[in-house]
Amino acid sequence: MRSDIADYTVVFIHETPAAVLVTDDGTREVWLPKSKIEIEHTGNYDHRRREVLVVSVPEWLAKDKGLA
């Protein structure tokens, strides 16, 4: 059974081999496991020169992390 997938525009903060740390509102940071998401590099940057990403996240994970 396939989970619903949603795309979220986020700002990159930090990365480890297993996860990426992002923010969607500038105040709250969330870790997303790379094994559960897809990352699209947009080539855009925010006012702090941090990279803007689009992440495709399963609905259950987005809810768990407070993105949805």
C-alpha cells in the first residue's frame, strides 16, 4: 500500500549521512530521514543565503514532524 506523498518547500540548515535538518517557517527546525524523502534542489536561496529545497514527504511523516 502506497502512502500519500506531499511536496514541501523548506530551507536547508544541516545534513548528516542519514538525515537533513530543515525549517519550513524559519522558527521550527525538523530532522527528516533521507531514507523516507526525496530532495529537489531548486537553485534558490533565502535572505540568509540558505538553500531552498522541495522535499517529497510521506503524509504520515509530514504529520509526525509538524509539516502538515
